[in-house]
Amino acid sequence: MFSTSRGIRVITAVLAVNLVGGCAAVAVTNNTDGVQPSASSTPAPVVAPLTGLEYPAGTNNFLAGPVVMGKIDNSPEARPQQGLNSTDVVFDEMVEGGLTRFLAVWHSKMPTEFGPLRSVRPMDPDLATAFGGIISYSGGQRPFVNAMRATGLYNADETSEVGKGTMERVSNRVAPHNLFVKAQNLQAAHLPLGAPKPFLSFLSDAHDANVVSAAISGTPVLSVKAQFPAATALWTWQNGLWHRTQDGKALTDAADGKQITAVNVVVLRVAIDRSFRDPKYGFVPKTLLEGTGKGTVFDGGKALDVTWTKSTQAGYVQLTDSKGQTVSLLPGNTWFELVPSDVGKVTVAAAPGQAGTPTPKS
């Protein structure tokens, strides 16, 4: 199985170690009768469809259920957000005024509660539809809400969840930054929606000559900075993970106080549609993630230029190299930085002695 300095290991059917966002989980099969089980008696591990990590059979009940997605506030008043270090996938997207919000996807690790929620934006249906399952948010402009409801996802908002024990206004935060989702309860209420389709390609064998991966053939780098007009995300390579700094301060998870980390960071250069104008707030930008563009994958302390493609609203984004081959990510959680080609900037700090460091192109 694949092994890197991140510390992901899979060691026989008796000991399995899985890493999600830097947290290791060890499962050991106790054998008290001294008889070694045959290979045929050991159930095959279950692969998490959004992270590529393996779990011993029967140890992760969340994997059989649907994703729970949330539109997460990223204003200074909303920080630290809760539950972001439990996500499988996060999209960082530009909203009004050049600020950003997150569309976060939980599946293999379902926190008790996450938030705070904010309103839906015009690009969210295009980002969320492929994952299926549940999308939670705190309302929004009527055209955007109607578009989200038309996706066929289960739409959870404060009105739909009243009295169900799945959403609440917490007392230790000030409105509107205090709407939280009880994620495990919400998933349990909609189990028939089922698990998501497998997402992207994940590296399982470092010695496969046919696999393309930044972790194997990329250029060593120290950090990547994704700059929006009024928000800056800096990812720094430390101790086998990418650590996030938001607007000059370490971004932490209120659940445990730890800095937000990612196994994979994918920066995509995207076009922006500014055709929708709100009478009160002005232009509402829409990230265009149907089509194709350029980007860079950051894995294992290395960077590799890619081309991204997303052909339909219901399809996942695909990543390929300069030869058109699929690019595989390391097993683990992934953050996408959707940086506008016209008003955004990406800066990559190369490791000492490196030249020709990949930089996402518009």
C-alpha cells in the first residue's frame, strides 16, 4: 500500500492505520484463541469515496450514509468555525466584496455539530450537485435558493429543520453567525439517500509507473498563497500536512482549537460571472466551474500543474496533467481554492534550490 511521510499506513488485515487531516485512527483485531484467521475470513476494507482512505469493515457507519454539506461563513466574526477539520472536501469561493465563504462536505468523519451556516450563493448548485445527499444553508436570494432546490438534493434550512433536532441557534455566538447543524442527527434522518459516488482518483501505490501524482513527480514547495480581493488563504507545508492561515492568522477549528490542515490543496483558476446584481448589495459573483481551466495540485510538499475539467453540473471536477493523464491525489481530505483569474492572485514559495515552480495560470 502507499506510504509517505504523512504517516498513512495500512499494515495487514490485523492493523489498519488511517490518516484524515492529520488524525490517525488505529483499529486492531483481537485474537484470543491463538488461531490465525484465514485471508478469506477477513472482510475487505471499505474505501471512503471522497478521501480514498481505507477503513476496516464495520468500523465507520457514516460511509453508508449521505454527505452532509454546509455553506460555512468565513467572515472574521464567524471564526473560528466548528467542524472544518472533520471535512472530506471544502471549496473556498469568492462572494460579494471579494470576501470568501466555504462549501464544506462531510462524510467519512461526521462531527456532532458544525457551523456557522450562511446563505446560499449562485455557484453552490454547480459545486454541490455531484455529491448528492444533503445541503444545509441559512436561506438566500430567491433565484439562488430555487436553483439549489432544483438540484434534487435534500435542502436543509432553519425552516425545514424546526423541531427535528438537526439545526439550532447556539447561545455562545451572535446572530447571524450562530446557526449550527447537528450533522450526525441530520445524516441519520436521511440514510436512504445513500453514499456519494467516488470522487477523483487517489494514490494507492507509490511504485505504479502509470500513476501521475504531485507527491511523486511534483516540484518541492514550502507554501501556496491564494489571494482574493478581500481575503487571503496561506497554506504552509509543516509536519506532513498543509496548515491554513486566514488573513494573516492561523485558522483553527473551534471543536478542538487545532489549526486547520489538509492532505491535499488544489488551486483552480476560474472565471467569474457578474451578471446578477442585487438591489442592496450590488453584483453577486458566480464562480464558473463548468468547462475547463488551469490549476495546481499541492501534495506531499510538492506542486504539479494540472488542467481541470467539469462537463456538467452533476459531474465531479476532473484533474489531468499536460499529457491528459488523470492526476491522483494522496488519500485524505482536500481543500479547493477557487481563485478568480481576473482579480485573484496565486503565489507559490519554492523550496530552497528549486526552479520552475508550478504556478496556476489563468
